[in-house]
Amino acid sequence: MKIIELEIKNIRGIKDMILRPNKDNIVVWGTNGSGKSAVVDAIDFALTGRISRLTGQGTKNITLKNHGPHVDCTDLSKAFVRMIIELKDVNEPVELHRYLDKPKDIILSPEVSDRFLPIQKIALRGQNVLTRREILRFITAEGGKRAEEIQSLMNLGEIENIRKSIGRVVGTYDAVLSNSERNLRRARTDVSTRIGSKEFNEEEVLEVVNKNRKTLGGEPLTKLESGNLKSSLTPPALFLRKQDINIASFEQDLRNIISFAVKGNQKAIQEKDRDLRDLVSAIHEDSNLLHAISTQKLVNMGLELLDKSNNCPLCDTEWKPGELRIYLRRKSDLAKNFQSRIEKIDEAANYLLERVDFLISSLEKVIQTTKKLDLKDTLKNLETWKSNLSQMKSLLEDPLKNYHHIEFNEDDVKQIFSPLNIRKITSQLLTSAKAKFPESTPEQNAWDTLTELAVELKKLENNQREYDLAELAEKRASILQYEFEKARDEVLENLYDEIKDRFVELYRELHQDDESSFNATLRPDGAALDFEVDFYGRGSHPPHALHSEGHQDSMGVCLFLALSERLTSDLIDLIILDDVVMSVDTNHRRNLCNMLAKDFPGRQFLITTHERAWAMQLRYNGVVRKEGLYEFYNWSIDTGPNISGIVDLWVRIDQDIERNDVSAAASKLRRGAEQFFAEVCHNLNADVPYRIDNRHDLGELLSAAIGQFTKLLKNAKKAEASWDNNKPEEFQILDSDRKAIFQELGEEQWSVNVNVHFNEWANFEKNDFLPVVEAFKNLFDLFTCNKCNSLLRVVKVGNVYQNVRCNCGKVNWNLIKKKGKNRNQ
């Protein structure tokens, strides 16, 4: 897609404007506030139905409806953009309209609407517009933010959304698995407490089940299943009588909660508590060891990510070759050497944790029975005990973090597992229960035990099933995450490599004088995108670490052009550069002009700038024809900007002459000629006298340009003769034109200085000054290709001049002689 004609009506700062680039490049220049960016906004609106400048961070309370139209426009149906465009494979130009009162609706022929849709998608992603804000998004952003911006530009946002979704799934199943593991451990403890065992053992449970089945006259089972515990058994007669509690079961729960009052059990608890305290304290006393253990996972990941750059993968600090790997290995080995301590900590903590769970499980059942016995003081003591056990449990679940400077001393831990009066309490509870409820028969006890075990086993089976499913889901999610990221990184690395290679090629061309060996890396790193560039062979660093703001700007331009070239090919040939070379110096701007003209011949550029010098460089280096150069000036709220095409230098001079203001015309001619011949001297490598302030007057520039042109033309004639090429007539005509123009200039040039320097007012009338203007017009044409309007330039390889040529190749003088030494300079 290219623009043939653009009409803007009541959009932003523009009241009424028509530009006719006719598929050629456009340069809009003017001071800040002259309305240049409104042209970009208008094209943005026409293609997308929005103005991206009015969206995003910092645009709260700014809306398209209120701030898209000209401030004086109250009827949104009169605010619109009309474009006539060229579409690939469409023979006739296509006209489209979009109005601010219906921004979502685009008016164009139904026959081409399908072809326009992919263009609109590209424009919505901003793949054809570069502003100063976008440069910062690519170059100086954090890795994660840069990845989002570039992936959004490349329409890869869905890939990142999928990655995030998978990450959330993995996190969810990690949490589900952890919760399922806790529930499973608790269910096993509940089964163990039913049979008075500290640890779950399926064979031991089955043995208890078969013992109780035997009491009820049943056959033994070979497999432990909740549904089969009472199979083929007849309940005892007392089962039909209401029984609130089973004394035998209650007595088992009481035995469980006082089991840790036994001296041997107390000793084991105290030893494990002491071991845990000592192990945790020893690690906390060694800050290096604690840090090594806590960061072991990160260190191991860092070892995997090390590459040949010798930079830390976390902070980008540069290390001497091999030293970072040695350092990380030492840290990893330090943590591994104390891994046995961590295992001992886990072993001691799990030992205590299992017993806490065992006590809590039995204590909860005792508390329920105590409520039925209406023993309020005893109930209060039991609930306090349970609270202390729960607090102990929370400490044991993360012992390395929590079991340091613990508020409980060793005696407190002993009391937590076995309060001083626990035997008395349990004795009173049992007496009260037996007084209120009759004891059951052995058959009833067996039936009740099997009934309670069936309930607990059912919970265990359900929890086991949930755990197995959670483990399977977590494993599958982890595999999915690994395979997705592996495939994504492979695809993105290939894609980024393509872009990186083109980016490096463009940047080298732009900075051929100072960074011809420049290189860069674009590398996906999880959710981030690492971007590092070479700094004069001193290693790779983030772009804004060492490079100047001007270099960062040019990197942004080159990276954008590489991205845009790949993404918009064959769809939208319009590239908009909105004031993006503010800090790029003059010499590199010339290289940028050459790059745009040479490397992107099929593209249509819209370039805005507030610098006349940059606009003129674009003009003289063939990026834009004089018809495509527009100056915006004298903007007012009532009329918008005044516009002139290059109100070409000669048109302005002619206007001054018509007003008989020869002095103004002479001033314009001098300033324009100085700028023109500064570019000519640069392009032809002319010898200009050195000035420390780099300010040269017209005489110095003109003399150097004419002398170098004459010398190069002479060498070109000699080179052609040495190859026996039959071009004498072409060069003879050119040499004759040169002599005539130089002679005409020699006769007329003196009058310019008189009128510019105001040292003496000469009474020139317009007829006196017209020959001066005509002489300079002819002189300008001598240095310009009449086909592409670019200035002639000399091409060097090393110190040897190869040829003189223009951008399109119509002018191409060979400077290499066939025989003898080349003395072209």
C-alpha cells in the first residue's frame, strides 16, 4: 500500500489540507507545534480508526471523541480523512474515507475490503510507524517489557499469552499437588490414630481389620478397601440401640494423646527437637552458608545459562573469562556439601510433624466427646493444647525459616507434646464417659472400629485418588511448559536471528566510519528478550549502558526498519518516521539518507522533522523529490499550518524578485547555496579549508566543489579512454556544459556577496539579479541527477576512488584506469 493522495479535514491541529505524494516519499518539516504530527495522526486514524498517540500510559481522560477532532470542530461528521491509495494486485487506485463520528467504520469499495484487512491489522500493531517513544520501547526497556513490545509488534502476543496461561496452570497444579499431599498425609494419620499407631502402615491396618472381622465371625481380607471392611458381616444386636459414643474407641483416643507422656517417647521428641534446633542455628550462624543454600537453585540455573560472553546472566556484569563459572561452581559445591544438613533438618522436622498430626487427629475426637460430656474447664484446656500443637505444626512446615530463635524452649516443646496434667485429665474424661455411657460388647466394639475405619479409609482413598490425579496433572503441565518454551525459544531464536542480522547490517552501514565491526544479540530469556550490542570490541552490553543517546536513536531506527521490513512486506509499503533523529549527528544522518534511498527502494517514507538541515539532506541525497518536501509554518488555531512544498528555493527567490526585494532573494540564494554545496563537498570528498568551528562561507564551499568536480570528470575521461570505451561524445558534452556554467557563474557571482553582506547597497533591480539566479540554477543541476534528483557522490574503497554515481545509477562514471597506477585523487 502506498499513498497517492491524502486529504485531512478537522483532525487534531489541521483544519483543511490536501497532500499529493503520488506514491513517492514525503518529508514534512517545521518548528515544534507546526502540526507535523497531525499528518501522522490522520494516517493512523484512516488506517485503524484510532489515534495511537491518544492511547496508552499517561493518556487518562484523553479520548478520540474529545481530542481527535480540531478543537473548534463540534460536528464530528465533518472531521474525516480521505486517502487515495495503491494496493498491490489492484489495477485502479482505491479511495477510502473514515469519519470521526463513526471511527470504527471505513468507507471503501467492497471489492477491496478483504485486501485492506491485513493492512489494517499491521497498522493496528504499529508495524509501520516509528516515533521517539517507540525507540525507547525497543532500546532502553527492561527485557520483559521489550519482549512484550516487540512481540506485540510482531503479532506474537498470543504466544506470550499462551506461555503465561501455561505458567498459571503449572502454578495452580503445584499448589493443588501440595494441598493434596497435605490432605493425604492427614488422612493417613487419621487411619493410624484409629488403630493407635504413630505411622501409617497398610499391613498393620489390615491386621487390625481382620482381627475385628474375626470377632464378628468374618473371613479375613487380603486387600484393604473401605467398601469391603464389613462385607459378609452381621451387625450386633446393640447396633440397633442409639449409642452416642463408643467407650472402647474413646479410650483408644485417650491412649493416643497420652502416649507421648511415656518416658521413651518424650526422650525421642526432645532429641529430635534438639537436633533440629542445632542444625538450623548452625546454618543461620553462617551467613554465607545460609545464602548459598537459599540461592542454590538460582546458582544452578545461572550455570546453565552461562555463555561465551563472560557476563553474569542475572545482572549483566562482565567477568574475566572462566572466573564466573568457577565462582558459581564454588557456591553450588558449598551448598551441596551441606545438603546432608538439609536432609537431616527435613528428617527431624518430618518426625516431629507426623507426631503433631497424630496428636491433633486424636485430640479433635477427644474434644468432640468432651463437648458431649459438658466438661467446660477440661474442654478449654484441651482446645488450648490443640492451639499450641497447631502453632508447632506451622513452625515445622518450614523449619529452616521458622525454627530459628523459636519462642518455645525445650521444656515448652515437652509440654506441647505432653502437658503436665494430661494423665489426670484423661482419667477424669474416661470416668465421666463410662458413667454416662455403658460399655459396649466386644462385637459392638469390633463393629464400631470397622465402621470408623471404613470412614477414614474412604477419606484416604479419595485423597489418594486426588493426589494421584494432581501429581499426574502437575507432571503433564510441567512437561507441556517445558516443551512449549523449548519450541517457542527455537522459533523465536530463529526469528530474532533473522531480524538481528538485518539490524546489524543496517547499523553497520549507518555507522560505517566508527562501528564497522558492530554486532548484537537478540535472545529470548523466559518471558524477557535480552538485547545486547557490541561496544567497540570491549564486550556486549545493554544499548543504553555505554552508547550515546544518538547511537541509541540510530539503533532504534535500524531495529524498527529490520522489523518493519520483515513484517510488512507485500502488504503496506508506507513507513512513517516521526521525528526520530533528534540526537543523530549530521554525518550519520547523511548515511541514513543513503541507507533509506539504497536499501528501501520499494518503500514509501513519510518523514517528519523540526530541522530544516535534515529535511534538506533528505532532499539533496535523493530520499525525497522537491515536490514531496513540505514546510509547515505559522500554525494558528483558526487556520492550522501554512504549507509550502519545498516552496522550492527557486520559487521563494522568484517571489522575492517579483516584489523587487533583491536583498532578500540574494540572502536566500546564499544560504541555500551554502547548504547545497556543503552537501556536495561531503559527497564528492572535496578539499575544504579546515575551520575549527566547521563554518565555511559560500566562496570556500563553491571553490572546493567546482575544483573537485572538474578533477573527477577529468579522471573519469582518462579511465574511459584506458578501457577503450567509446564515450567521448557524452563526456565532451558534459565538459562543455561544465565550462559554460562555470564561465557564467564567474561573470555573475560577484553580485551575490554585495547584496548579502549589506556592506554596500547595490541598486540591483530584478532584471539585474535574474541572470545570477539562472547561473546558480544551472550550477545546482550540474551536481544533481535529473532522474532521481539525488546529488552525485564519489564511491571509495579504502583510499581508492572507484566511481562517481547517483542513487538510481543513471550517472555512473568509472574512475579506475585499466593500465598503470590509479592516481585518481
